[in-house]
Amino acid sequence: IWLAHSRRYGDLKEALVPVEIARVTPRLAMPFEPETWLADRKARMADAAHRLARSAKAGAIPGGSIEDGTLKIDRLTAAVPEEADALVLDLYRRLPEVRVTDLLLEVDDEIGFTEAFTHLRTGVPCKDRIGLLNVLLS
């Protein structure tokens, strides 16, 4: 399922790179052959398991411990400055008060995204934009 004329939710066949171009691309984020990638991941996992085993034997697991054969990880504490709450409240006070539906109508006037929601059989766009936006919000 995809939306016609959508950049984000378009047909994937239009977004995929042809195999010939992908093979000659020098800097792919991962190897082209899945076996190479899987072998690398297996080696990384084995190395990480080995390091964890060494740390467990030494009783030095960073941020955790092994108790009765169970790995326990310490809960992370938030490192938020005390001034953060005041900053957030100040930013919210500066924002203009606007209803969400009014904001969505303004965005729709600019880009017309509600036109993508058409009747299943007739293909006609929805005539009740506010009703459609309320349904989307709910």
C-alpha cells in the first residue's frame, strides 16, 4: 500500500537503486553480499560475548552485575540540568495558543495532504476536511 505522489509513502520500486549502480557504489553502508555482513555481525557478537564473560568473571560488568546466574543492569539516571524544567515552561509560554485542527488546516492549505485521502471506490477527495482531521487526530 502506498500513496500516489507521496515522497515518504510512495511506491518502493521508485525509491530503490538499480543493482548495477549499487554494486559500483564505493561507500555503501553495508556490504553488498549478505554473507559478508552476517559474518561480520557474528564476529562482533562473539567478541562482545567474550568481553562480557571476562568482565563477569572479574565481577566488573560496567553498570551491571550477575546475581544468581541472572544479568542485572543498573537503571540509568537522568542527567538533566535543574534549569531544564524552567526552560521548557518558558518555551511553551512563548508559543502562540492554537487549536490542533486549526494548525492542521493551515498545513493542509499549504501542502494539501488531505487530498491523498480519497474515497475507496470513486477516488474523490474527502469534502469534510475538519471531519477528516478529527478522525486522523483520534
